Amino acid sequence: MPVVDFVGRKNYIPSMVRAITKTHIIGAAEGFSAVDGLVLATVNAPYKRDISVAALRECIAKAKLDDWPVHVATFFTDVEPFLVFQFASAHGISKSKLAKAYMATKAATGEYNPDLESELVSLAPSPR
């Protein structure tokens, strides 16, 4: 059984984000960032149909799965939490809207991400 280097895995993606230009991937469409590329590579990999950055952004901003339930669920479950936050920030999605979309996706699909959930909870204002 192979040994998984979790520390190396966790550090690999951030290093790739820094390795690719932070503004745009060479040859990519205008406005397509390295974060967008990593996110789309993850959410589209297992499926025949590809979601676009615009469609993913709209689903998250509106907290609706529309025709993309598996892609949106994959965004919240398979994309590293720091990339989820970077994607949301880059596309003008507030942390409260992100949390709302995550909860709607979790309720609709049953899929969840304990790491992302803990980070969303830690960002929530404390009750008074």
C-alpha cells in the first residue's frame, strides 16, 4: 500500500497557484485566472459536461444548483478550502453568500466537506 504524503499534497496546490501567473494563464481567455483553472480542472474532471467559470459563479452567488448539482457539489467537496475562498473572492462572492451556497448544496445533495465547514463556521460572527 503506497504511503500518502499529506503534507506534500497540501503544499502542492498552493505552490502551483504561485507557479502559474497570478493574473492569467498564458493563452487562456481574458479574465481566466490560475485559480479558475485549478477549480475547473477539479470540478470538471470526473464529468462529460464542463461547467464554465461564469456558470459556477452564478450557481454559487445565487445559492442554486440549476443544471449543475454534481459540479457545484464537487466544488465544495473536492476543491481545497483555500481555493474555494480564493475563487469566491475573485468573483465578488461574499463569505456569507458562499456559506449560504454551501449549506444549500449540502441540503440538496447530502455532500459535505468538514474542513470547509469548519472554516466557514470560524468566519461566522459570534452570537451576542
